[in-house]
Amino acid sequence: FFMRQLFKDYEVRQYVVQVVFSVTFAFSCTMFELIIFEILGALSSSSRYFHWKLNLYVILLVLIFVVPFYIGYFVVSNIRLLHRQRLLFACMVWFTFMYFFWKLGDPFPILSPKHGILSIEQLISRVGVIGVTLMALLSGFGAVNCPYTYMSYFLRNVTDSDILALERRLLQTMDMIVSKKKRIAMTRRQMYQRGEDQNKQTGFWGMIKSVTSTQTGSENLSLIQQEVDALEELSRQLFLETVDLQATKERIEYSKTFQGKYFNFLGYFFSIYCVWKIFMVKFWSQHISFILVGIIIVTSIRGLLITLTKFFYAISSSKSSNVIVLVLAQIMGMYFVSSVLLMRMSMPLEYRSIVTEVLGELQFNFYHRWFDVIFLVSALSSILFLYLAHKQAPEKHMAL
Amino acid sequence: MASLDRVKVLVLGDSGVGKSSLVHLLCQNQVLGNPSWTVGCSVDVRVQDYKEGTPEEKTFYIELWDVGGSVGSASSVKSTRAVFYNSVNGIILVHDLTNKKSSQNLYRWSLEALNKDSSPTGVIVSNGDYDREQFAENPVPLLLIGTKFDQIPENKRNEVLNRTAFLSEDFNAEEINLMTGFTDRKRFNFKSLHYD
């Protein structure tokens, strides 16, 4: 799964990185399994408790100690200056990370005077804060993005002739660039040849002639070079626009197929639900809300993975593949931990007991409120952002 | 200017293998100081004297079209890229010697470029499976270039060279391996590109 899905094009050389990633993933999945077992009542209660504890310890260990250390190590080894003292700098980076991590906890009401510094509760609380923020951001964005992508109402009409016209413009621009570059190359070659001839000329007049002719030659060159730069910029923009149009056209076609219609319907459904969630705070029934939250979590995980892979395709290079994998593992771990925390919110009362017992005394209400606030903020901001983007695009086309 | 014939050569390969640096070296005879990500396609031109010194000497403009992106791009990017693949006289396939995946992807790159040429509708029909038969009757000459040779540690160099030799046999292409940095000027005789 790992090699195929995420890294079709790159090698992940270090074996350790792979191990770390798979460990994180495996333990996150077992956490979810445990929740399901909890609800279904499978296995005996004490063994469940034991597994929970074990799982939590390992995950926290990995998330807080191992992964940031490796991230720091790899980032530092990418910067060539510090190559020699890699280990030292990696430790420094790690300590800064721990420091910020600690600071993060101060403004929030999570410290309980009873427990020591390195207790599980403190660590979980901090991881939870970060994870919850992340989740809220992503789900807010997803809630808005999901209907936007799937609902055909928003899709602008793109015809084939539009695309063809743009492509023709792109090719014309490329041809212009090519012809200008030919002129530059020819001029340069002539200058070079002339320069060789003139090296044979001696005397005062020869020198003056050579100076003036090369002057005009280079002035012409710089002028043409500027034109070429402008044209190249134009060609890049045209290329991106063409890609955009093609993508829209494909989305339109996709929406006409059955799968598209199905997703369209889902999109409507989810959009209604998400809008409702934005504006309401209390659910009318615990069970239904649990199921719905479960569905949302599953789809948001899927959406998260897809978005992350797209994102990493865009910024990946062979140097930073290790760092990317580790960052992905970190994000995923935090995401899973916090989703466990949040699911407790929607679970019916009888199942909460063991979760509460394992996780110790944490101010759960705080988390719920924090999640809702961030969710609201991110949903609104993404609505604004998408609205602006939507407005800008038709204007661009009008101007063409 | 019109007397010089037009030759279009595509430079294909994965992101970050060094296509832009290669093109810059060939055309400007200089090392590219700050390579950045290529968006879309960048063209550069090299004036080449074919059969220099002989009575059949002819000067050509070789246009090197350096197409950016990766094989796994969205199909919208692929169909936009296909615009550049028209009437190609030669293809240079670039792969990174330190990265095995980039050589494996060359098959898909060549399929993408060649299929566009043959099918009139511009739709890429094959699902990416490599078929040697296709390359046997291929009229477009291929040149295989491996970059970053000096970044491979000494002990692995032979293994890498073996692997690339197999690759170039598969493609029925000529092969050149290059160093990073490009400190010395290399003169390329485009032997594999025949113009009759």
C-alpha cells in the first residue's frame, strides 16, 4: 500500500523511515479497532483495557519522541552546511520542538495540579490540542470543498472550442519564443565569428570598430532577451490555464456518468449536513450523530490522504522524500489520536467509561468547544476563499 | 533564417532529473546556476553544424523542448502536455542515475510522447504496459541520457552502468551518462539523429 499509493515515482531509501511510518499507521488502525470492539463488546474488559494502554503508550512515544527527532535529522542533513555535525543539530532541533510543545499547553486549561510533568495526561493533552486544531481545519475546509467539487451547479461551462483556442494560443506563443531564440542564437554566433575575425585586425580603427559593433549587437540581444522572458512567462500562464480548463471539462464529463451522479447526490446530502453542523451546536440524537460522525471521519480520512498525496506530489523532490514521509506519519498519528478524543464526544454514555478511564482526567468539554470554534473559523474562511477564487476565474476569462 | 531547417527534439523525464540543466548546457554552453521547477514547457535553441567540415555541411536549428511534470500527473495536465508532442523529430529521455524510479518511468514517458504522435484523436489508448514491438518500428530516434553520475558512490557505479545498458537496449537508443555540475563542456554529436 505504502509504496504503491504514495510514492509511485520516488524511492524511499532509508528503511527506518518505512518502518516508522508503518508502525504509526498500524497502531492508529488498532486504536480504531479497539473503539469498535468497545462498542461491540468483544473481548474481555480487562484485556481491552490493557490493549488500550499499550497502544497509547506506543503511539505517544512514537509521535512525540521518535518522529520529530527523525524529521529534524533529515531536514538538517539536507542542508549541506551543517552536514558534519548532523547529530548535534538534530538534537537541538528536537529540543526546540519539545520546548514549543510545552509552551503550547500553557494558555489552555489542561494542567491538573495532581500529576507530574511527564505523565500521560499532559502528553495526550498537548497532542490532542494540535490534532484537534488540525482536524477542525481540515474538516471545515472539507465540508465546504466537498459540495463545491461535486455539485454541478458550480461548474462553469467549458466547451471544446475554448480549450482548442487556448491550446492554439499556447503553441503560437511557443513558436514566437522559438523564433526569437533563433535570432538570439544566430546573432550571438555572428558576433562570435565577427569577434574572431576582428581579433586579426590590428590598429586603432580596428579596435573602435569592434567596440561599436559589439555594442549594438549586445543591445539588440538584451532587447530580444527581454521579449523572450515576457513571452515565456505568458506561455507558462497559458499552460496553467489550459490545464485548469481541461480539469473542469473532465469534471463535467465525470459528473454525467453514474458515479458522478451518485457523488453528486452525496454532495448535496453532505452539504446540507455540513451547513447544518455549522449553524447548530447540539445534536438531536446521540446515535444518529455518532453514525454520521463516523461517516464523516472516514470520508475525511480518505480526503485527507488524497489531499496529502496531491500536495506531496506537488512539492516532492528526491531529496526530501524522507522528510515528507515522516511529516505524513506525524500528521496522521496526531489526527488519529485526536479523532479518538473527539469520537468520545459523540459516543453514547455507556461506552464512554473505559475511554475516560484510560485517558485519565482531561477536560473533554474544552476540546469540544475548541473543535467547534476552529471548525467554524476554517469553514467560514474556506467559503470566503472559494468564493473569491470562483469570482476571479470568470473574470480572467472575460478579459481574454 | 528561412534557409535553416527546423528540427524539433523533445526532452522528457521525471521532475528533478536535470532536463533544464541539460538543455541550458547544450544551448548556452554554460552551467545552469539556479535550476528551478519547469512549469509547462521551455524551449531553447542550439545551432548545430551537421557534418561539419564536409561539403554536405548544413546548419540546423535544433529546438529542444523541455517539458516539465511527472508521469503521474492528472490527466488534465497530460492532455495539455500532449499539445507539445506534435511533429517531433527526436526524443531525448533523461533519467536520474541515483533514482531507479526515474528510469522505470521512462517507458511511460516514451509511450505518452509516441502515442500522441500516432493517434489522430490524441487519446492515449494503452494502459502503460511496455511493448517492445512498438519501439522496433519507431521512426523517431531516441537518445538516453543519465544524469548525476558523480553522485553515485564508487562501489555502485558498475551496477548502475549495467542497468542502464539494458535500458538503452530496450529502447534501441544511444546512451550517454553525465555528471552533475557540468564543469567541462561536452560536445555532443547527435549521431543518432539522422537527417536525410
